[in-house]
Amino acid sequence: MKKTLHAPVKLIIAIFMICTFSIGFTEYVVMGILTSISKDLSVPISSTGLLVTAYAGSVCLTGPIVTIFSVKMPRKPVLIGLMSVFVLSNALSFLAPNFTVLLVSRILSASIHGAFFATTMVFVSEMAPPEKRAAAAASMNGGLTIALMLGVPFGSYLGDLFNWRIVFLMIACLGLIGLAGIWLTVPHRKPKVVPKLIHEWDVFKNKQVLFSFAITIFGYSGVFIAYTFIEPMLRHSAGFDSLGITAALFAYGFGGVVGIFYAGKVPFHLLTRSMIGVMIALMAILAAFPFVSGHPAGAIIVTFLFGAGAFGTVPLLQTKVVAASEHGTTIATSVSIAAFNLANALGAWIGGLILNASESYTYLATGGALMTMCGLTLTMFAYMSEKRQVKEDMWGTDL
């Protein structure tokens, strides 16, 4: 007889999915409403990119800190506190009278991101039967996938149709539903095991883990140079209206789902070689973007491919970090999330500089391609280092 998750656990996972959907929604939807925010608050498009930089920077800095301080506390009050901050910060975004207040609200919203995911992942692994833990974690993270594929395009359309503030009000309401669900369904329990984080810092002695962090920061920042400004960029190049932008963002999200799905099937021994292939493809897609996106059909296709390449790198890098870190997975996973968000912040900042300097959207994708080339170079160095290590292990000598 097959074992299944008990109903309460399934309900808790469903509540967590609502929460992760809301968090993913608020992280990525800004890229689809930059023009609306720019017009309403009378700030340049290049400055609105700081909303992405601030969010990612906050996740990068606060995620590991909040996680470390909350790791010994009971899960339920931690989750209630984190989601309360999330709801209030998005309500502040809705009410923001100026750009500065909106920026502060984004920083507050991002401060719970890393700790919420870390806490819920551990909670799910403790609640679910051993044979169901992977499926439970995948189901919970499905909220992020749904946010990427459906939430962002819908939010962009809603913001264009009415007002960008409505989007943040909707996110706050979703967060409130998630908060109520946590309050009503999550049991009071203390952590089963408190990790000894001091022993996990040895992970930074692993060359492949360090390579993975560097590849993430320099390679993935190329994605966000272009993706941060994808909405105004497509309006300018393809002449899209709100429906066209919605279709393009859906194509990006669908491409991301496809990229994650196929990258998740790559065997471990092919991880680095697969990363080289994905980086080359991503670089080519970004380089071709200005030439293809002038036609609506071409813009949709290249945006789909962009999403597939961008998110195809994520499971490859994360799997490599977890596998290489051995006994330091807690701190390695936390730093890996921080590295991705540092890449987001760096890419959005560089994109804003390019836009300010050139006053043209044409060079954003080109800048992204050049930054991705840095990631490709590091990936090739990582591959050569791996081959060298295999030879050393095989022959037991330093070659």
C-alpha cells in the first residue's frame, strides 16, 4: 500500500504554497509594472530598476542573518512574524506616497524572503514521511513556479489596466490569507535538530562551491541586466500594448518552467558541461534579442527562449552547490540564495547605468550577453578544475 501525506500536512503545504506564490509574485511582478510606477511617481525608468536592486540586496544581506537568529525558535511564531512583516510591507507599497517609501517597503518585504523559505523547507522535511519529503518540498516551491508563469503576466496586465498599486494590494491580501492559514493550521513545535553552523563554514574551502557562487553572481547578473527592464524594452522594440506585454511575460514564465523541468533531469556528472551549454545558449539569445525583438512574433519567441535559458541555469547551479558542499548544506544553500539575489541586484544596477548612459534599450541585452560571457568563462575554469581533480583522485598525485 502506498503511503500518502496526511491531510493536515497537505493542508499546511497548500498554505505554504499560497505564501511562496505571494513572495514570488512580489519579487518578480515589479519588472512588469516599471512603466506604470515610473509615470505615477514621476521617476525615470532607469531609477525604478532600483526597486529590483533593493529587493535583491535585502534578500542577500538579511536572509542568512534572519535565518541564523530564528533557527532555534519554534517554527510557528517565526512564520507568523515573517508573514506579518510581508503583509504590512506590501500594504505600505500600496499606500506609498513617493518612490522613497516604495523603495523602503520593498526592502522590508525582501527581508523575510530567505528566512521564510529556509524555515518552511525544514518544517516540511520534518512533517512529511521520509519518502514524501522531496515531493512535499517540490509542491511547496510550486508556488514560485506559478507566480513566475501566471502571477507576473496577470499582475502586469492588472497594473496596466488599473494601477500598479492594485497589484500590491492584491499581494497583501494573498499574504493575509497565507498568514491566517499558518495561524490556524501550523502546529506548535520546536526544531528537532539545531544545526551547528560553525562547522558548516568549511564549505568555503571547497573550490567547486566557490566556483558555483562566482558563476551565479557574474553569469546570472547578465540575465537581470535585461530582465529588469524587459517590460519597457518590449514596449519600445516590439510596440507591445498591455496585452502584448502580458503574452510576452507569460512566454518568459513558460520558458522558465520548461528550462527548470529539463535542467532538473541532467545527471550529476554532466552538470558543469550542461552549464557551459546553457551559458552559451543564453549568451546567444541575449545577443540576438535586439535584432529579433523588433517583430512581435520574434519578441515572443526570443522571450520564451530567454526564460528557458535563464531558469535552466538555476537547478544546475543549486544542485552543484548542494552536492559539492557535503556537510555544509545549510550555510551553502543560504549563501547560494544570497548569490542569486546579489546577481539580481548587480544586474539591475548595471542595467540602470547602461540605460542612463545610452538612453536606449538596445544595449541592455548586449550588456547582458557580455556579463553572461564572464559567467561562461568561470564555468569553463570550473570544468577544467573538475577534470584536474578527477585525475588527481585517480592517480593520487598532483598533476
